[in-house]
Amino acid sequence: MANHGGRTVFWASAVIIFALVIIGSLFPEGFGSAAQAALNTVTHLFGWFYLLSVFGFVIFLVALALSKHGKVRLGPQDSTPSYTFFSWISMLLAAGFGVGLVFYGMAEPMIHYIEPPYGDVESESADSARYAIQYAYFNWGIHQWAAFALVGLIIAYFQFRKGQAGLVSSVLSSVTAKSPRLRPYASWLDVFAVVATVMGVATSLGLGVLQMNGGLNAVFGMPENGWWQFVILFVMFCAYMASTWSGLDKGIKRLSNLNMLLCIGLMLYVLVTGPTIAILETITLGIGDYLQNFVGMSLRISPYDGNDWGGGWTIFYWAWVIAWSPFVGTFVARVSRGRTIKEYVFGVLLVPPLLACLWIGVFGGAAINLELGVGDVGLAAATQENITVALFEMFELMPFSGVLSVVAMMLIFVFLVTSADSASYIVAQMTDNGSINPPLYKRIIWGVLIAAICFTLIVAGGLSGLQSAAVLSALPFTFILYMMVIVLVRELRSDRKAMLTQLYRRHGETPVGADAFEAEQLGEEERLRRAPNVINRRINRREGG
């Protein structure tokens, strides 16, 4: 029965994706226009809902981490983390948003500097520069990781502590099991997750290929055309197939660690050789503005003046991360076994956003300060003209610009390889009944399909349409996320009650394992030894009600 469910998810998702790619290839303009119109309508009608939901996810995660459940481990209570902290964070970045951050880390602040987000602020001024960094921090900060962290936490809890398959349908199995009418549709939740993942990854891979082509054009004069994009994608495909062959612990882990070292090295070089003091001041001011306006930005929308900036940026980002959360969340869950809920939440919600803010502060801050301090050096115009080459245009203003551009392209390449490898691994897991180690042939099949979809849409010009279609899936999945949260809270309460009952029934014996955890957390051990009557009263009260 389980194998039948896996085959259903595999074939149903493959057929849907194939149909979307065919439509996007044959009718790229019509498909793109229709998908964008639908997305604009959804963001207009439900923008407020996305803002409230993502802000609510942040509050829920922080409250859960600080609650009595914060010491619960994602696995047996005596388990330990499977990866070092450095490798864990590196893999989170690689699967989550590494490519997007390289693509937009310098360009987005520059775009906001040219076109300020809100308010009567003069374009390309000191005020618009401050707004630019503040909102770039916000868009790439804690909120962006809230949906990833939430899905990852829930799947990790059920997969490693409850022994269930790492699937959305498994988390909601307690709901679908109670309703015979819903049971046949449970596997379609996994189909939904697979389709959104493949469309999102194919889009990100395509954008990365275009940026690499732009970099090769800027540095070596290679033309920006379909042939070179095919060559880039083919080399990338060979690399992530080799990584897939190596497995999670070798391929993805090593590539992720390399990514992190390249990121840190590139940031430090730009910080030291660029306008260092201005960059440090930009980072400091940006963090202050971000923290000071955290709640206001979280819920900012324009019901009175019709400003649609939020729909094109923040609300689009929130919809994008929700749509992509099944993939990133499942991968985050896979590498987070053994961590406590508290460690997991603060690790995922704080460390990647902090690294993102440092990256934006260094690259965005350097670009804006060069424009403001040195004068019009052409970065604003370059960003408006072709966003894919904006970063390389900035490198032209720095020492050893050719080396910098090559390192940046290496970083983009390794990020893309890691993302594609992670995606093929997770999609194979989703189509293999949530297996922790899906068979190699399924990982290869999905790796081939993702590359084929990406190239087809690059040539046909259908990337933007596929991206819009992928983001549309965020609306229904937001409601699924709410259901998953309810199931998690119910299971955590049940888990805690069972552990407490076991502790109380020991009648003052020295707790071990899970009991020791509860005794330490609640301060019950000594009290229970001194008051056996209290134990009996509590047990009777619990059993009675």
C-alpha cells in the first residue's frame, strides 16, 4: 500500500509538472501573463492574510521555543545532533536562499535606493539609502525563515520523534484518518508539495544560470544566449549528479561547507577593500532600523494610498517562501535530527537571517556608499538595465575585479549545485513515502527532470510564468500550515502528558532518560520524593479528567 502511494505521488506530480512545462514552453507570453495576473489578484485580495500569517508563524515559533516544550528533542530524548553547528547552518543556507541572496544581495538595496518603498522620500538620497537597507534586511530576515522553520520543525518532530514518514500527509494523517472522505486525498498533499518544489527549484536554477551567463559576459565577453546557458546548465547538471551520487553526508555537506567559506571570504574582502567604515555604519544603522520597526514592517500595507510596493516585494516574498516551504522545510528537518526545539528555532530563525543581513549590509552598503560618496559610478543604471550583471559591475570598481567575479561565479555555481542536489534528494524522498534515504535512481530521475524543465523554460522564456504559478500555490498551503500547527500542538501536549504520567508513576525513583528531562525541566524530582501523596492526587486527577 505504501509503495502504491509513492507511485501515485511520483506519476501524478510528474504529469502535472510536464503539462505545466509544455504550456509554459508553447505559450510563454500567454502563460506568463495569465499566471502573473492571477498572482496579482491573489496578492491584492490576500496580502493582509500573508502578512498576518507569517508574523503569526514568527510569534508561534518563538513562544514554542521559550515554552515548556523547548527542551523536547527532535528525536529520542537522549539523541544528539547529526551535524556540527557550522555544517548545519551551511546546509540551511545552501538549501534555503543562497542563490537568491547572491542574486539580490547587492541589487535589491540598489533597487530600493532608486525607488524607495514607502513614504515621501527622494530617490537616490541618504533617506532612500536608509530605507533601502532597512527593507532589504526585513525581506531577507527572520520572517523569510519562519515558514521554512515551521514546516521543518513539524516534519522533524513527527519523523524523528514519532517515527512517521517525513511527509506533509503523514503529519496530517491523524486528521485525514478521522474522515473517510479525506483519506483518499491525503497523498495529493504530497503531490502538491512536489509540484511546488520542482517549479520553485527550476525557476531558481534558471535565474542562477542567467546570472552566471551575465557574469561570464561581463568578465570574459561571452555572449548571453541559449547555447552558453545550455553549457552552464549542463556543467551544473554533471556536478550535482556527482554530488547526488555521493549522498547527503558527503556531497551536500561538503558543498555547503565550501559555500559558507566562499561567502565569508568574499564578504571579508569587499568589507576590507571597499568603504569599510561606511559599510560597518550601514550594517549598524540597518540592524537598528530593522529591530526598531520590526512589528510595523511586519504588518505594513497600504489601504489608503494604493501603494502596491508591498505586493511586488514583501508579500511576494512571503508567498514565495510559503510555496517553497515543503522543500526547504523537509530538508531542514532532515539535517536537524537530535536538536532541541529551542536550539532549532533560534538557530534557524536567527543565524541565517543574521548572515543575510551581513551580506546585504556589505554588498548593498558598499554599492550605495559608492553611489553616494564617490558620485554616480553607474551602479544604479546598471542594476536597472540588467540585474544579472549588477554585482559584477560593482566588482569592476574594486581591486582584482576579475578574481572577485570568478569567485562570485564559483559561489553562484556551488549554491546552484547544492540547491539542485538538495531538491532532487527531497523530491525523491517525497515520492518514496518519506524515506530518509530514497533510492539513487529516483534522485537521478528528478535531477534530470529539474534540469530539463529549467532549460526548456529558459529557451522558451517561460521562467517568470512558472515562478508566478509556483507562488500561487502559497495560498492553499497556508491553510495546510495552520492545520499542521494545530496537530503539532496537540501532539506536544500528549507527549508531555505521557512523560509526566510515567514520571509520576515512578513514585520518587531517580528518573532516567526522558524522565530526567521532565524532572529537570519542571523541578519535580525532589518534590515528588517528599510528597508521594501529591503524586497519587495528580495521577488520579489526570486519569479522572
